[in-house]
Amino acid sequence: DQLCMFGVVNLDSYTPGTSPTFPGGNAASWGYYPDDGANPGLYNNGSLTDALASAATNDIMGVALDCDAGTCSWYKNNTLLITKTIGSGDWAFIIGHNQGNGNINFGQQGFTYTPPTGYKAVNSRNVGS
């Protein structure tokens, strides 16, 4: 099983160490759980909101956050899975896991796939641009 979730959290509602306990664990966070077992999909407020494809070893998962539009999109192997309206506020990426490992790339290395049009890697050269 792949017990890793990734998504976004609204920093205006985030309390370190208390909420959310996992991405998608409260109303102010959204998390994609690509487990190959039960209930792979997108979570918000602790509940499955959208059933989505599971992931396998070596799949490349991605997330694109548009704070101006208030949307977040999740990808699997460069294919869009879903886009959700998440609202306004100060959003940040969030990752959680129960066991296992993986690699996280915010743009410090070259991406396997080109980011969607209009998106940039998260790094010091792109902050504020």
C-alpha cells in the first residue's frame, strides 16, 4: 500500500501539530490519497470527496496550485485527474504519510514533465513572480 497523501492547506486556518492530521483532514485542506488499496481519491474535511485512480510504483504524481483562481489540480503521469475550487487565502503544499517513502520535487531538480502552462516550480527564483 502507498500510504502517502499530498495536497494543499489554507495557512489562515492551519494550527501546527493539531490540524489537519493528514492532507484533507479538515475543511481547510485538500489531499489526494493514491493508495492502491481501499478508497484512493481526493479528501476534504476528513471524507472522500472524489474517487480517483490509484498510483503504482514509479508513477509521477503532481499538484498545481493557482492561488489567484483559488483552484488546485492533481495529476498522474502528466494526465489531469481533477481540478477543485479551494477558495481564497494563503495556501501551501502539504504532505503526509503513514509508512513508506518517496521523492518530492518542488523544482529543485528538473521535472519529469513540463509544468502546466502558467505554472512555475516552487523555488527562490519564482517566488513573487
